[in-house]
Amino acid sequence: MKIKYLPHTADIRMLIEGETLQKLFMAGVQGMANILKEDICNHTDELKSKIRIKTSALDYTNLLIDFLSDVLSYTYTNKTIYCKIDVITLEKHNIIADVLGVEIEQLDEEIKAVTYHEAEVTKNKNNHWETCVIFDI
């Protein structure tokens, strides 16, 4: 799994990669978490909050963006940053996953939205799944 932050004008642009689709979704969740609160996911022994998220979409690209948007919504609602996912089902049009996180007092950075701009889940030359995700901050 690989996460790389790329420069972008007013947003945060992140390139994520995973050997599997599950690892790509995990990279997206962890990358977003580390924007919200730096290094929060390094404390995996503190992941005591758990929710189940079910997301449906037209394809893998929309599914990833919609799933990350759902995780972001729960972050604000539950005052919890989610760092890990246990995927129950991942198909082209839906994902069901248990998402684990840690409760927080405040964020380092607020994310207004996960955008569809530049997102396209594809396989790269290494046969890994990758996409770019842009967060509106």
C-alpha cells in the first residue's frame, strides 16, 4: 500500500495505490485520517470506535469517493477519526465494511469534501490499483 501527497492549489491532492482494491480503500481511509490529524493512525491500539458503513455506487471510482465521503461524515458526526477498515463485501457497485477509529477532541485540518475531480480507479503498470483523490479543505 502506498500513499503520496501531491501539490495542488487550494486543496490537498493525494495519490493512493494498493495491490488489491481493499488495500486501495484502506489507503484512502488512512490518507484522509492523516490529513485530519497527523499521525493519528500510528496508534492502532487506541482504535476502540467501530461502525459499519454500507456504500453503493456506479463503479469503483464512485464507490471509493462515496465511501470516503461516508467515512468523513461519520468523522464529524462521531468526533472520531477512522484509520482501519475490515471489508466484509467489496464488489463493483457496493462495499460493506467495519470501520475502526479513535475519538478525538479536535482536528489538525478540516476537510469540506472528497471530490470526484481527477479520480479514476485503474490498474497501473505494476498491476496495482491506483487513483488520485482531491480533498476540498
